[in-house]
Amino acid sequence: MSSEQIPSGRTRSHPLAPPDWLLKGLRPSTAPVPWAAAARAGVALAVPLAAGFALGEPEYGALVSMGALSGVIGDTADAYRMRVLNIAVPQLFGGVGVALGTLVFGHGWLAVGVLTLIALVSGMISSIGTVASVSGLLLLLNAVVGAGLPMPEPWWTAPLLLSAGGLFVLALTLLGWPLRGRRPERAAVAATYRSLAELLEDAGGPGYEERRQKVTQALDQSYDLVLGRRARVHGRSSSLVRMLAQLNVIIPLVEAAPAAHLRGRPLPPEVPAAVRQLAAAVEEGRTGAFVLELPAPHGQSERAIDAALRHAAAIVHVAEPSMHNVDDRLGRPAALGVRARRAVRDMALSGASWRYGLRLALCIGLAQALVSVVEIERSYWVALTVTFVLKPDFGSVFSRAVLRALGTAGGLVVAAAVLSEVPRGWWDVPVMVALGALIPVFSAKGYAFQTAAITPVILLLSDLLNHQGFDLIRPRLLDSLIGCAITLVAGYLLWPESWGTRIGDRLADTVDDAARYVERAFGPHEDTEAGLRAARTARLQARRRIYRDLSGVRSEFQRALTEPPPVGARAAAWWPLVVAVERIVDATTAARVRVNHGAERPPAEEVASVTAGLRALAGAVRAPGAPPRERAAASDAVAEDSVLSPVQQELAAARAIADPAP
């Protein structure tokens, strides 16, 4: 979907046709098949099962495989050092969770209280980051399993076996580390260069906006990978310095791209071809002399591209770049201990963190009360469904509940066929190889497909612990529907913020950041070299922050589109303004590039006018019903031949969208 297109719900041709938000969730993505992950998952889930049968302890083998399942689900990173964190740290929380669940198994209201408290903690720590979110998921998930299934004695057996399964996945994952080393980081940096080449190729054309989004995502991923590695490297690493330098020299090219796009003509084909050559050099680790063959530049934008490209070529091919100015353009991260304390403090003081934790605790408390206290034959599957639907803390709760029910139904069909046709015992091993390999493949296709793949695996492993066989199929479907219903009512309808959309507030914050970016880009001129360097770093950080924020707004927008009306329709109405704000930022960057390459610097009154207009736009976005006097327009103080004239034009277009009233 191009960034210029306004998403909208399609008109259904038949009254009984599924709604568009549901079809969107059921439409499989075009992600490539992760063959290595599929093979690793099949081995990780089947080998412990085979070992359990060989030792005459199938229950032990099932628990190790269950721990391996959590490791397979959490193995989502690219860099090996980050995969260690993504798999190992959550296993510690998972072990604590199953230990607590085992201790309260069969204790009625005590189990309800303990799981409710665990759910509160699980929800709150999800705001810290990705690793913390997966850790919270395993903490709650394993606690639910421990409180719902009979575990072997003594109490520490289950935590030990589950952790062994996760560590087995980690061991399989790290087998390629000696061979591949830092290749994932280099591949990410090279992919950023390739996405930049595609952006420059489409400069001046209709595909530019979509390409720019891909560059932003690739650059964010590369910095996250490299900085994640640096957070755990003591001292300086030459390879790390080189990767940071290669990332840093992309920034001037990314800055020059909007100026090239706004001129309305394609760049010479030699420019994107040269960037692709740099991508190959990064990925292959080539060094030595390199001569660029570029046509003579014409105009300020081409001169900016030419200078940035030649500088990038010089840095990319240097074996050991200077350690001077190799820090990332997002700001050097603090020490790990400092960031951990800061994250815990922010979590404890965050209202959003408490609200999400309370939502999850309420749903788990209701589900566990239904399982533990009410005199009806229900299973742990109710609370398990609530955990999977509500805990992953992304995506629409409503659509996830519906997709969870559909995916569970599909998975139960597979489980029913296996439980009815495959004899229990050694035949479970090849079946687990096949089902385990499907988890990474189906996870890449979407949430409903992931649920359909995980459901039969959990059921088969559970059957080795409770020996219910085919009789558990229909009750599990009913339990899933009950869990989805609890989530929809107690975790969705009772919390307006869950079925509302935060796009307006987040977009207004981004517009405020754009105003500060204009001030930094064209503020008072620094005379000293240190002042110039500090001003440039602050400007680059502000620009990167804006594009990260806009990427977050787009993610929020995609989440809101999966909601049923009226939320989905309301989100679609924001889309033109999202595009308009992106154009404002691009025009500001292009103006700065033109100033860097000879254009006249805008006077202070023009900068103040644009800044005031941006802040008025932010106010209009936050309070669309405010009186016009509170949303006054900035004065038209920008001359037609000023570098800020395109910014003023984009700002006027954005204000017209935010306030269409005459």
C-alpha cells in the first residue's frame, strides 16, 4: 500500500461476507519461509520427547519440550548476542512462574490470588522492552500451566525441566555463531544500504514515500542490532567501530534524499548503483581503494548526494575507521545497570503500565476463578487463552480474540486427527518434528496461523501429562471461546482506551517534535567547531526521533485498522494527516540540506512563523473541537523564494486537513 493511499474499509458485496478487518487478519503475509528456524524448532521439540520415551519418563520429556516451545516462540532476534537475551532471560522468569503455579495447584482462591498478582506484574514489566515483554509472557504462561496441570514432584522438577528445554533451543541456536559470527549485524547494515538505493532510485517518483518507510525501518533495526551488541561489549571493538561508522555515513545520504525527491526529477542511475556497490562491500567486509564513477552533480540536492556518497565510499572501505565520532546518531546508550534502574522506575510510575497490568490481572483473575472455584469442569486452557490474547501487548485485542478462536479451531482439527489416528508413544516423535517445524513458518504468516500451529503442539504435550486423549478436543474449544469472551468483556469493552485509538495524541507529539526540529535546524548559527558538531548531532537525533515516532504512529494506525467500526473508520480518517506530517519533516530536511550546500539561510522571523504554525497544528490535532481562536494559524511570513517555502506549503496542507472548516 502506498503512503499516498488512504486506507478505507472495502464495501462488502454480500451482507454475509466477512468484514474487512477480519479478512485483513486472516490474510497471510508474504514473509519468506524461515527454513533454519523450522528445522531448529522440529529438532528442539522432538528430541526431548524421544529422550523421555527412551528413559521411560514421557512426562519429563513433555515438560522439556514445553520449555523448548517457549524458546522457539521467543527466538525472534537476528544477532546472536541478542538471541541469548531473548531466549535465556525469559527462561528464568518462566521457571519462577511454573514454580509458583505448581505450589498453588489445587488451592482454589489461593491460586486465583497468586495468578492475579503474577498477571499484574507480567503486564507491568511488558512496558520495559521486548525482552521484558517475552519474560512477562513466560512468567504468566508457565504459572497458568503449573497451576492447571499436575506436575512431577518435588516442586523444583518442573522449573528445571522447562528451563532445560529453553536452554536446548538456545544451544541449537548458537551452533551457527562460530561460523556466522557478526554476519547478522553486517547483513542488517548492508540491507539498510540497499533500501537506501531503492529510495534514491524512486526519488521524484510515486514510490518514494513507501521506500522511505523501509529505509526508516531498516535503519532502526540496524542501530538496534549494533547498539544492542555494544551494550554488552566492554571497551572498543574494531569491528563494532567499523559498523557504527558505516551506519553513521548513511545519515547524510538519508538527509539528502528528500531534497532530491522534492526537485521532481529522478537521480542519475549511477547513484543508486553506487549505493548497491557499497552494500555489497559492507556485507562482504571488503576494504581497500574504491573509486566511484559518478556524473557531475547539478544543483544543491545533487551536490549533497554526491558529497555524502563519496564520503560514505571512503568510510565503508576503511578497515579500521578512526574512533573519533563513531557514536551512533541516536545518542550513546547509558550503562546497562543505569538503563535497568531507569526502566523499572518508569514502569512503576507509568499510568499506562498500571492500567495494562490491571487489565491483564482482572482477566486472569476471572478466568482462574472460573477454573479453580466454580463447580464446573473447566481447565487451565481458559486462562491460557486469556494470556495469549491479551498478554502480547500489541495489536487489536478484539481482532486477536476473534483470530485466536479461529486459529484454535483450526489447530484443534489437526490435534483431533493426530489424537485419533496416531498411537501414543514413539509415533509422537515424528509428528512433533512436523508440527514443531510449522510453528516458525506459520508464525511468519500471521497471528491466526501461529495459533493454529501452536495449539496442537500444546495439546499433544498436555496429553502426555494428563492422559485425556481425544476427549479433550471439544472441551478445549469451549474453553478457548470462554477465554476469548472474558478477554473481550473484561479486557476490551470495560477499558475505553483499548478500543479507542491513540493516533491523534501520538501524532500531535510528533508535530511538536517537528517544531523543535525546525528550531534546531535553523536556529542561531554556531561559530565554534565544537558548537557546530553539537548542533549537528542534536539535529540528527531530533530528526531520527521524529521518524521513529512516525513509524510508531503507523504501527498504531495499522493496529487500529484491525478494529471493527467505528474505530477502524476513525483511524482511516487520520491517514492523510499522517502523510502530511511526514511531508513536513521531509521538506524541513530538504531545506536544511539546501542551506548546507549554498542556499540562503532563512531569517529568524520565518523560522518563528513555521514553528508557530507547527505548534498550532499540534493543538488542532489534540483538540479537534477547540475554538478557532485557540488554533490560530501562523502568519504568512515566509517568502516564496525561501528554503522554508515548501515547508510552509506542506504545513498549510496539513492544517487544512486538521481543520477543514472555512
